[in-house]
Amino acid sequence: MDSRKRISILVSLLLLSMLAVPVLGNDAGTGGDAGNSTSSATPLPATNGTYYGNLTATSDDSDYYLINMSSNTGIAVQITYPSSTDFDLVLLNSGGGYIDLSTNSGTTDDVSSNGTSVGGSSVYVWVDRYSGSGQYTMQIWIFSSGSSGGGGPGSGNGHDAGTGTDAGNTIASAMSLNATNMSFWGDVTYSTDTNDYYKVSMPAYFGVSASLSWNSTVDLDLEVYDNSSSMITYSWFSNPEEVTVNNYGGTDLFFRVYAYGSNTGTHDYNLSFTFENLTNAPVNNQDDAGTGGDASNDYLNPTILNITSVAVNNTFTGWGSLDDDLNDNYQTNVPMGHGIRVSVWFNSTVSDFQVILADDQANTIDYSNVNNPESVTSNGSGTYPGMIVEGMDVLLQVRATSGEGNYGMSWWFFTLDTDGDGFYDTVEVDCGSDPEDNYSVPLDTDSDGICDTLDSDDDGDYVEDVNDTFPLDASEWEDTDNDNIGNNADLDDDGDGFSDADEIDCGSDPLDGWNQPPDFDSDGICDLQDSDDDNDGYDDVDDAFPQDNSEWADTDNNGVGDNSDTDDDGDGYSDNIETSCDSDPLNSFDVPSDIDMDGTCDLMDNDIDGDNYPNENDAFPTNSQEWLDTDNDGFGNNADIDDDGDSVSDNYDAFPLDSTEWADNDNDGLGDNGDLDDDNDGWPDSDEITCSTNSMSSQSIPSDFDEDMVCDLVDTDDDGDGVLDENDAFPMDNAEWDDTDSDGFGNNFDDDDDGDGWFDIYEPNCGTDPLDSVSIPLDFDGDWVCDLVDDDDDNDGVTDVDDPFPKNPDESVDTDFDGIGNNADNDDDNDGWTDSTEALCFTSSLSSNSVPQDTDGDKTCDINDPDIDGDNIINEQDAFPMDSSEWEDRNNDGKGDNAYPLSIIDKMSLNPLPTVLISLAIIALIGGAILFYTNQQKSGKNSHHKGTDMTSYMEEEESSEDEVVSEPPNLIPLTSEEPILEDEDLSSEEVKTEETKIPPLPPGFNPDLDRVPPPPPGLKPPPLAVKSNEIVSSWEDLPPGGEYTETVPLRYTGLGIGTWIERDDESWEKISDS
């Protein structure tokens, strides 16, 4: 944009500003209006501060402020404004999004970043006008916070007291504050942070006032507690809540801010403290009762007054205050036989006090709060026996009810028993005896210490006299029939002629003389138990009229017995008439001739009105519409709506002609009054009442699981299995009552009662308890057949009686009885030959009588021995393989050359070359000597005596360096001299050796496999040694296939090798074949 355009725009803006309505403002001390949006917000420093601003209805609805927050800090803001206006407060983040807002309709709004991380970012404070115009005051607090916007020991993050943390949720975790005047913000959150506790250590002689205010509609409370967590004071019902505590200097006070009710959300509050030095205040300069200080404020630990003067005015002074010293508590001991009276006086124009006298259990004896002086006494206090305080430590509390000031106290002790008869004067006056005459004492029938005059129960039978027919007889208190015999002794309490026991058996009330057992025939047996109620000789079950001894049959079923029925067959003719008229009175089809059809034959008609009732039996002989008047009330039954006069209309009377019955709930023909089972459900009414079921409903019957007619409610054995329910694990299962292993299956059904995995039928045979899970059968092989009955404990297929190792499944035979089973024993028959050797030698390893043949005794049986006779000549080259003294028969004469040397002829035939040479020597005598010398040199070079010249062998040994030629296996070592083979020319034969067999290596060595392994540790290879029978001179001569064991001495063992040990000369000796 060029400068010309910039100038044009500037001039336009200036002109517009001149035309605009001027805005008068000095928001936050800027000299003008704060911005109206986030883009024009007025910046403020990120520090605590108080600012003022204005909003108007015409030109300034909003003020925006910008604050750049430092890292790990938060912000709280409050505005206050006139009641004629309504401003709202909003806290926005750097992007203009809401952090918190307050739209309170009062005069204060506040917001906070608590719980939102704003450190290191920008925030906007937006003051918005809802209605009215005016000035507002804005306070800003900056507090430290965690990275998430708060932090601390409370539930979640917080900014309580500007700490950036949450005040503690209990007294034990209360946040500590200095005892200086202060005002700060905090917050509480319903459901997660409803309590904030602050601890203030009060300086000596200081008081404190606290005020709690908030802006939302929730209810916050302020309470103060002491070191023992006891509440000192509180404010619950206002905003602000205000408390003052002035008498706790030098102690710790705990202030609790509590979010009351069931609201939601987080709510900020302001809490302020004001401390006051009370060093010179009266509260801190007391001398109550001459103690040099304040009397105790705790009635549980009162100030003790040692008053020893009886019947003397003992005077003390004290000071109290409604605000600073509410209670002064004193205690003294009342002498035996005395009471106490205390009077307290004060200046009623500046203060007022209440006085309470209490016993040693803090029960009030007397109090006074409307007089000056206030007087209290133990005399006549309470209801007899009253508060007798002799010998007791009594408590006196002087309690300020208004103002503050000094008070005086007078204490007196007075005697309780003037005549010394053991009854206090007040008691004697109340009981009507003379308190000054020791012969005049109150009457006390039950000796309970309360005279009869005042005793509500003179005989002490726990029935008050007003309700006791025998107030002076502790054994009786009721006389139902007024026969002057108490019910306890009276056998017929209601005097109805039936004993109490019979009435109980018959279901009537033994305490109601009008409620008698029905006994129709008066035979002393109530109808309930009488099989023939009317005693007519017919059992009730066969008696058509069980309660009419004059009737038992009713041929026509008309309800009138045949004995009294004048017309038994109901044919309209009386029996007499029928008899006289020659018809059958018991056959309704046989009737006399009756012209007027009035039920009586013409000849014998005595029914004037023709109503079928003889005149003499007709209550209304001239009225054909009536003939009976059952209740004798002058109204015939036909017109009478209550024939039997029982006050129940016939329409609703199940027994309209029986005045004793009117209802039949179960329609069984028995009236409910006489019916013991009104609903006919099989349960007597008395039982149904006991069992809490409806005796008038057949649908409501008692629960009776075992059908023993004792309902479950009272049945101690519901399932009838003989085990009481309280001891029955299955009270509703008569097949079960015990469950030893608590597995939900009763022992009778459970195969394993104790749950130890063994069936009950097995455990007795195994000697263990089937009801004890700790008692488990031994079962070595785990085959679930216990060892006690298992014939093969180790389950190796051999019964224990035949098994020398019954507990070892790997062994079952010990042929040589050496205690080592054959599987582990390498010589089962202990014949000195290992089992593996005997197998190779085709002998029995299980019989010590079967041993391999071993001619040369070298422990290699002949069948496998390459040199049977041990003469170091293998069998194939030995002419006498079974004779160690012979091995050659060069002349084939069948005789060994050692025992039978060769003759000269034999030698010449076997050595033709020497023979030719000798012949030539004789012929050539001249050259004989030279030839002889030459032959001698040649013969010496081919000699078999190794000891004559070892040069060539030594050279050969040196050239082969460490090569060692092994001996053939199982051969006896060669002797130091070979047999001399005369005339045998070996010059052309080459020395043949077997391939070297490398013995196993000592532990820890890994040599080149192409070389003989080095000797054991610390040994040097000795010169080539010659093997003997059971000893080898070097470790190199050990048989292959074994392993070294580092013991002292060093051992070498292996299967088929035996056990060898190293000797002091570094040779090895075989000590056993195993």
C-alpha cells in the first residue's frame, strides 16, 4: 500500500472518530475502554491485582482483558458490581474457547482455570453486561499449579489458598496456613472434593474470625474443630458463613469448608481470616474460683473445688462470656448424708448466665436460667428416689447466655436425714412419715427402697398397683372371675365351671367366662372331644341330630327327627293319622285319603287353619301363614327376618333356627362358633393363628414341608428327618442333614463326604475317616487303591508278597539277596560275572552255579577270549590254544616245541638256507672264515632279542613322537622277552600294529581327535608302559568307554569296564567289575 493510500485511510479514521459518540472510561487504569473482543483485549500483568472498569447500556457492553500466563500457573478472577446491574464473567483460552463462566444473578461472579492447564499460554477475561450500567471491581489471583492445571494431596487438582494444590480432605491432611490476616480463593467439587480442611496454629492469647463466601446457588458450610476433632463452632445457614473463636490461643484450629447437599460441579469460594490479639482481654486474665485462670470448658474434665466446710456458705467468683468463655465447669464431692445447694449471682445489665447441677454421670439434677441469682439444689429434685448425691462428685456448669462479665457462687451442704432413721427427710415427707421421729418410718412392702406411698408397684411383681388386683401379693396380680383367688392359684380363672386346662384343650378362652366349651349333653366332656354330643347312644357320625338326645333319625330329611316328626315320611300326613288311617307313616307314597288335601286324613284333621301344623303345635293357630316362632318374639318365622333372634338376618344366617350359630365359612354344616376348623382346610383355627395363616380361607394354609401337621414356622424339624433345623445342613430335605465337605451335596448322596477324593466306601477299609478330609489313605502308586488293600503297592505287576521291593516300581527281583534289585544290580547272581558279560558268554546271569568258562582266568570267557590259554598267542596262531606252556609245533609231530625241542634234522629241513651255506663253507674252505664272519654279522642283525640292540627301536619311537600302539583287548600283557624262534627268519616281516584305541578323556579336556588325549590334570605322559593283569601303568592304557569322577583318589568307571582308581605312582588299579 503506497503512502498516499495510508494517509487517506488515516484521515478517514480521524473523521469517523470525531463523529463518533465519545466513550468515557478508565478500565483497569488504562485511561480508556478495555477492548470489546479478544483481538482488541487490554493486556494485564500475570500478577495478583485489583482493577476497576465500567459497562454501559449505550456504548460498552463488553470488556476484554489479555493475560499472558507464566508456566505452571493458574488464574482466578472475581468481579463485584452494584445490585442495580447484572454483569457476567467468562474466562477464555488463547483460542477463544470457554474455560469457565459465571452468570450469577447476584452482585458477584467468579471464574477459575482450576483443572485446566493454562500455564505458558494466553487467557482472556471477558466482562459482559447482561443488564444495567455501572462500575465493577475486578480482582485477579495468580496461583501455582501442576502441569494439568492444579495438583496436591486432595482429590484432583486445585488452587486452594493460592497454592496450586487441593486442601486436605480430612483433619489429618489439612493444609497449614499462617496465623496472619488473609483472604484467598479455593474450590470444592461435589462427589470428588466436598471437603477442604485448613489448619491454623493459633498464637497464645489470640482469637480469630473467619468468613466464607461464594457466588453460586449451592450451599457451603464453615465449621471449626479442635485438636481432638471435636467441633467448636459452625455456620451453616447463610452466605457468607461467619465464625469467631477467641479462647483457643496456643492450640491448633481446623477450619472445614464443606459442600453440603447433592449438587454437582465445581464451585469457587473465598475464605478470609482476621486475627485479634486478646492478651489484655478479660478472657485471658481470669481467676475462676481462685485457680489463677479459666475454669475448665470441658464438663468431662471439670475444675475441682475442695470444699470441706459443711453447712457453711462457701463463696467463689468467676468470669464468663457468650463469645469467649461459654462454659465454666466445676466439680466437688458431696459428704455422706448431705445434699447440695449452689447459688450464682451476676450483673444482669451486662451478662446473663444459666446454671446446671448434674451428677457424676452428667445427668441433670437441677437447673436455673431465669433468675438472678440462679439457684440449683439436689433437694427434692426429680421423681423419687430422685437424685441422691451423698458421697457423689457433682458437676456445676455456669454457662453464659448473653454478654460477658463476672459472677459469684455460694455452695452449701445440708443434712438429708434429720432423725437418723435411714430415710431422707424429703422421702419421709413424701411417704407420710415424720422426718423428725426415728420411730416413724415409711412402709415398703417389697423392700425396694421406695415406700409404698410412692411405689407404683408395692409388691414388686412388675405389675403396677393400678393394674394389680393383689397389690401387696407378689405372687398374684389378676383375678378374672373376682372370686378373690388369683389366677395363678385359681384352677378356673374365669369361673365358668370349666378348668383352665380343659378350656385350653377344648379351644375356649380360660379367661373369658362367656367363652365356654360347648358341652351339649353336660357330661363334662366338651363337644370337641365327645363322640356322642347328645349322649343318646348314637355316635355323632351316625346321628342325624348329634346334639338332640331325643332324635337320631330323619326319614324324610326335613330336619325334624322321626321321634318328634309327626310326619316321618313327609307326605303331609301325621304318623298318628297315617296309623289311624291305615297308611305307612314311613312311606311317603302311601298316604291316607284326604279330601281337603290338608295333609291330614279327613277323619283325623285337627289343623284348623290348614297350615299343616296341628293346632296344639301351631304358634299361630288362626293364621295359616305362620305356625312357628322360634325366638318367641311374637313374630312368626315366615315374616320374621331373624327367626332365631341371634341378631343376624335369616338371609345371612347359615343357621337361621340356631341362635348360637350364624356363619359357616366352610359350609360343613358346623357353625363357625363351634367349628374348630372354620375354613375346613384340615388345620385347626388355633394352629393357623400360630402359623400366621388365615383361618377363614382354605387357600391360606400353613407351610408344612414334612406334613406332620406342625407348620414349618414352629416346626423345629421342617423335613422330619429327626435332625433339628438348626443342625440340619438341608432342613428341607429329609434324605439329607449333613454336608461334611460343604460341596452342596448331602453325605447320604455324596460318595465322598469329606471331599478328599476318596470314596466313603473305600476309606474304612483303608483305615481312614471318611468324614475327615485330613485323614487320607496312603496310596504309594497313586492308583486309587490304598496301600492297605492294594496287593501291588508300587504297581510294577508283582504282588507285594512276592516283591522284595514293594515300594519301588523299578525293582521286583533280587536274585542274590544283596539288597540291590536286579534292574540296578549289574551282577544279579553275585557270581563275580556281570550280567552283560554272562549274556555274551551264554551263561545264566540269574544263577551263581552257571558261570562262564575262563581257562586263563583273565575274566574273559573262553568263548570270547582270543587267547584262551593266556600265553599271548592268539588262538588262530596257537598250535595249543588250551595250553599256556605251548604254542608251536613246527615239525607237526603233535608235541609242543617247548617240551620237545627240534632236532638238527628238523632245524635243517626247516632252515634250508643255513644248510646250503654250511655246505658251501666246507667246499670253499678258503673263503669260509670270511663267509662265516659275514653270516654271523647277518645272523646277529636278525636276532629276536630286543635287549641286544634298541637303537633302531628308539629311533623308530622318536620318529613316531607320541604315537602309542594299543594292546589287543583282553589279552594278558606280553612278557619282557619273546620266545626265541630258532632259525626263523623275520627279516622280511614288517611290524604290524592295530589301530590305536583312544581311552576316554579325563574331565574338562577336549584334545585334537587326531591325537592321543593328554593325561589327567597334573600328569605327564610316562614312557610306553606294559599292561599287567589288573593294573595298567598309565591312564592311556585304560579301556575306552568310561568316565572320570573327581574323587580322592581319582576314579574311572563304565559299563562292562568296572571301577578303576589312580595309585600313588600314577598307575591305575581295577578294584571291581561294577
